[in-house]
Amino acid sequence: MSTSRNILSPEYHSVLAAFAQRRPLVALDFDGVLAPLVPAPELASVPVTTRRLAHRVSSLYPSVVISGRWRSQLVDRLPDVGFARLIGNFGYQPRDHAGHPEVKAMVHRWASVLTEACGDHGITIEDKLFSLAVHYRHARNRREARARILKAVQTLEGARWLNGTLAISVLPASGMHKGTALQSARKALGCDCAIYVGDDDTDEDAFGSDTPERLIAIRVGRAAHSQAPYRLHHQADIDAFLRMLVGLRAPGSRPQA
């Protein structure tokens, strides 16, 4: 479906309000949601206003961040926000370097194959132990670089790939993803529904992880096809969305026990 319904529109206020009166989990991606997209991933940071609003939301709702980044990078960038969980590597890192030795070994083999197939050409391969991020932002011809990456990825046994921002994420086809991470966190934190905000194809697993009665899925930016029925026009709209969540838990708008 096309994500044409802006969740900030007054006509959808009642949808969000109904969820706020239950016990929702608020789950947010990092890059492109809490943090503006920047030319180099290592430069990403959360603006002060957004961080303050996120802290307020996390004091009112069980709240988590689910990202493809290393968990340690989330901890460094969100030291004082108060999220219940910071989940990295598409769910493989609820804690730093958590388990799954067989996944680590498989991903390491993939990294070797992709380095041989894609080395040079302006392509860099980030081995995140449980997944790979194959970046082509510095390639002279990005279209050719992306095609080269996809051709190589299709030779990897047990892998799936997802479009990111000038990168291809590679992770186990039958393992964890943002959808399993979202639902695991929802259950662990005792929530009966969830609100999830993401910005690219790596979030589609989360968008499709539950029914509309138990999940409000919101995609940042326009997408020709997405499982998210709602959208925010721009990353900068996240502050307005967080303010809305805070307002829905103001005095007089008590959640059900």
C-alpha cells in the first residue's frame, strides 16, 4: 500500500488516542527517525529538542529503540533518554555482543565473500557480527555499485538483504529482524499493543508484524509500497509526533490499568 495517511492529521488523532489509552509500546528506529540522516553514519546524532521529547515519552510509555546499528552506538548516542531497551542489530543485540555464535560465524563468512566480490569500487563492508551493512555512498557510480552488491549477495547461503539509505543490509534469512524484536519487546514489557516508527525497507518487518488492532505502523517519508498505513512527511516531524504522544498522556487522559 502507499503510505498516504499522515498520522499528524486531525482525522487520525482518535486512532492514536485510542492506543494511548491502552498500554502501548512506543518503538522507534534511530537513523531517519530520532536522528536526521547525514552524509556519514558516524556523524548521526539526536537533536537536543528531540532527545528531551523522547525522554518525556519514555517516562509516560514503555519505550524502546530498534535499530540495525550496533547497540553500543545507540548507548553512546542516547545516554540519558531513559528508554526501557536499546535494541541493536535488528534484534540480535538486546545486550552488547549477545550470543548466537553460529550467526556470527555465518556473517563473518559472508563478509569475506563480499569483500572479495565488491572490494574497491567505492564499496565498504561493515561487519556487525550479526549482520552486514554494505555501504555504497562513496562509489563513483552508485547504480553500478548497488548492482554489484546485489549480485554478490545472491550467492550467500542463508542470507536475505534489505534496502537501506545508500547501503544494503544483509542478515540471516531465518533469524531475527525488527519485527521479531518489536514483538519480543512488546511482550516482555507487558504491552498489549505497539506504535512503531521507521523510515526505510529495513523497518517493513516491523510494520507487518501485527494486525492494525494491535499495531500503529508509521513510515517516515513517502514510499511507493509499504506495509505501514500511516506516515510522517519528514524526519523533522518526529518532534510533533512525540509532542502528540506526550499530550495524550496529559492529566485527564489516563491510560487504562
